[in-house]
Amino acid sequence: MKAENITVGANTAYPLKGSLTLPDDLSAPVPAAVLVHGSGPSNMDERIMKLTPFKDLSEGLAKLGVATLRYDKRTFTYKKELRKASPTVWDETIEDALFAIDILKNDPRVDRERIFIIGHSMGAMLAPRIDAEGGNVRGIIMMAGTPFRLEEIVLRQLKESASGSFLGKIVGLEYKVFSKKFSGLYEMSDEMARKKKFAGNLTLYYFKEMGRKTAADYLSESEKPLLVMQGGKDFQVLPDDDFKKLRELFESRANTVFRLYPDLNHLFVNAIYSDILKASKEYSQERHIGEEVIGDIASFILGNDLSSAL
């Protein structure tokens, strides 16, 4: 395994530090994947406190013969520059993912016919769109994805966080405020949605633009190979809601495999608390993605049959 420094979007206004992790054996072009972050600013390892899921995936997949490209998210590198901007998911995520895919397609060590997108959380929601809007990859891996709209997930998480404590009452008030903000979102004009603030530098247009077409909508128009992965103790994207709905919608879809890991959390490491109110404790203890998850991704990318293991 070896890692090379890469710049994603080198000739743009927002060049990003990245890392191309390659297998040792490069005697023939190897399959590869671009890693797409979840929501919020994040570095190339997708570090969340003590956990580094993208680093784990890159190192583990390289050992099994798959290259990966990961990079710092634009909102991580350019926090100050983007503070007054009102980005869409195109600006925040999609454009850079397309730049990264293009890098892989132009690297002679990579098999350009076997490039995949691995999206985590919100990155999983956007992965089918990235493919449809120019990625044109071989297949898609959705880790902790959802067929629902982002605002639906935001409201659900707020509702789950509202307990009897004082903090819970504050969260409950936030839920009411945001519910009111989202009401009538898709009947609202784009101009009005751009003017209405959600929080921080995000406007309601961020949600409207993304929600016009969901991951499920894109997947229903595609026949690309798809691997849907979910932690059974995930408290951010739920196995009984999100994973179940994806399975209901696409179980009969060709080239589609579903994998549920009963003991894993949102970051695909062993869960400790399984409680959204203890998220900081859950992510503050160092753990790493295990061989089963990495092996399933590698098998899917390398063309091995996963369906027999379900």
C-alpha cells in the first residue's frame, strides 16, 4: 500500500488536499473508488472525534487491491471564505466529487471502467446524483444512506433528541421552529427560498434544490450496480426506517445488494451506546472499521458475488 498527495480541483478557486491510496500490485490497472463525505465540514479521513472512517476504508481496501481517492471537504478547507456564501450541495460536495472521479479516470494505473463512488451518510444520499450528473461510474456504494429528503432527516433527529431534560426542551423548540420553516418549501419560489435562512450560512434553497430529486429518484432511473450498507445500531440513519425503505423500494432492482451489520453504528464501527443523546461519547472512543465491512466493499468492487452471503 502506498499513498500519494493529490490536489482535487487544482485549477479552480477551491483546490483541496487529497490522498490517492494505491495497492502494492500495480502490474495492471486497478479498480478505484472516490470517497464522498457526510454532512458538515470534514477532512479527508472524515474524522469525527476519535474515529476516521475514510482512512480505515482507504487503507483496508488498498490491501485488497482497490485504490481510493479521498480529500478534504470544501467547507472544511474554506470555512472563512464560504462563511458568507449560501452554497448548494453542488458547491459543497458534487463538483469536487466529479473532479476527483476525473482524476481517477485519467490515471493510467486505474481501470477507468471500474471506478466506484463510496458515499457515507449525506454522501450516500448524493452518490446517485453525482453519478448521474457527470460521474458516470461503474457502481455505487451507499453507506448509511436514505431515500428520504434531508429536511425529513433533520426533523426526525431533532424529534429523537427532544427528551424530558432542559436541553431536550430546547431541541423541542428547535423542532417546532424548523418544522415551520420547512412547511410549504416546495411551493416556495427559488428566489424566496434563497432569501430565507435555515441556520448559519444555509438558506432554505439548499434543502429545496437537493430535495427536488432524491437518491431514490436517481436510483429508479439507473441500472448501475448498487451496494446498500447499514449499521444496525445507527441512531442517525435508522435501519428500521431508512434501510428498510431502501430495501422495499429496490430489493427487486437488478445488480443491487443489501448488507445490514447488527452491531455497528453510523460510522460502521462497533456501537457502544446506540443513543443519539450520547453521540459525543459514542464517537470519542477510538475504533476502526472491521474486515467484514471492508471485505464486502472490496468483493462488490472486484465483482465477487455478495448475494449468496445474504
